[in-house]
Amino acid sequence: MKEELLDIIDDSGNPIGVKPRSEVHRVGYWHQTFHCWVYRVCSGQAELLFQKRHPQKDTCPNLLDITSAGHLLAGEQPCDGVRELQEELGLAVSWEELRQIGVIRDVKTVPGVIDKELCHVFATLCDQPLLEYRLQAEEVTGLFWVKLRELERLFAGELVHVQAQGFWTDETGNRRETTVQVDQSAFVPHEAHYYQTVIRAIKSWSE
């Protein structure tokens, strides 16, 4: 498979060229990504939808992450990222339906990878039943709702665990509905300001 090419940018946000994805992550070039959070409001409380990453992912396997996200390829604009919702979740959402949260810088470092993202972050309101989502099997193995207020308290260190309600997919492809208690280590370690910005925006729209 041909490797993805990504636009790279300097610390001031200026474009400086195009590099293969593997080199971008190895060297630690800034690059652009599309993030979209699905949320709903139940009994007056906002909830965020997390995807469970596939156990074979090269970074953060098995952890709970942004509902849908992906790299913007060389030459693409944020509106092109809407494809990720269809590819990963089978969810048809138009660019016009998205609400912009903002552009957030986020850095994650794991062995062999320096992931420096300029994240174009959006959200969309959707209360579609979880079992109607069509998951991209090689990327996503489950979906879980987490109450926004509990999530905020978890990342503030006020709670040790939160409840995540949804399903995971077993080795045979069957979906298993479950409710689990998870701590902060179950989530992809985005920087604190990333989660704070997302939570603040969703709260302003739903409470």
C-alpha cells in the first residue's frame, strides 16, 4: 500500500513541504488532522461518544479515543476530513452539520513516534442507536458513551473512575453490549488543554 503523504508545517503554522507519514511521525513534524466528536443529551446531561481503538493500532491500541479522526492528506482542507465519519462509523454527516470547536495543538510521544498535530476539531449532535453504527473493523472495535460532567471531573482528578456504556466487538465480529468502569489510563493521553477545550465547547451547546 502506498504510504500517505502529509503537509508539514513549522512552529508558526507555515507550510514547509510534504513528507511521508512515517517520516512525519519519526521526526516529529507538525501536521494537520481532522477530529469530530459525536455527542448527545440524555435527561439534561451531555454525553460524549468514544471509539475503542483496534488492538493492532501502532499507537494507543485498545484505548478510548475521539469518536472519529484522521490525518488530512497533502493538499486537503478540514472539510475533506468528513470522510472519516463515513469510513470509520458508517455515519453520513455533511460538512454543514458540524460545529467547530477550534484548532488545537496536541502532542503525543510514544516509543518511535513523535505525533505533533494541529487538530481541526469539530462536533456533531447525534443520538443514533449504537448498534446502527457500521464500524471499520481494522480501525475501531467498539463505541462507548461517557457522561461529560463525569469526564470533566475525571481529568480534573476529582474522580478515579467513570462509567462507559456501549459495546465492544469480539474476535468473531459479534457485538457485546456492556457497561464498564474506566480510569484515566483507559483514554488516549491527549494533552490536558485538548480535553478541556472540547468539554468546554460541548457544555456550552448542551447545558
